[in-house]
Amino acid sequence: MTLQQWERDVINRQRNIVFPDTNLNRGRFYRNIASGKVIFSRGQKVSLGIMITVYAILSALYIAAMISGKGEYFLLGSTGISVSGLFFWIYLTMNALFPPKPERKYRRGYRSSLKRQV
């Protein structure tokens, strides 16, 4: 990335256009978390854990209210959306708290061929 491209990217991120920029930033946020390459501090990990715990409790209460009949409008679709949202956040939290280990790259070339001969 050249200096001009980087400057253009910074200026574009600071624009005052609401809809496209918020979508781009939100997508970048979720992609960064899902990639597992982001390094979180201890406080950020604790906050993410608290957030998923609260979301899981609220989802469980919502589903329990729908099943028990306390909710007047029991829609299977809304329960499915709640459960899929819960699984989505669990997936993101697991990738953030426990990132996948990178694959070990084996070197090929002159040095590795010398080890085999000796």
C-alpha cells in the first residue's frame, strides 16, 4: 500500500457519510474479530466475556418466555433469530478469546536439504 493509498483510506474513514461508512466499519470490525488475528488486552477479553454472558442470559430468558406462553406473539422465526444471534456471538467470542493456532510453515530449500543429508 503506497502512502497516497493509505492517506486516501484514512480520509475516507473520516468522512461524514453515515450509511456506507458505518457498514464498512461494522464489517471490518466483525472480520477482524472472526479472523482470530486481533490481539486483545486482558480487559477487552473480560469485557467480551461479560458481553456474551449477558447476551446468553437475555436470549435464554427470551426463549423461556416464548416457550412458557408469557410472550403473546410466539414466532418460531424470532426464536430462531435469537438462537442464531447467540451462536454468532459465541463463535466470535471463542475466536477472540482463543484464537486458532497458526499452521507451522516448514521451510524448504537449501537448509532443509542439508539436514536430510547429514
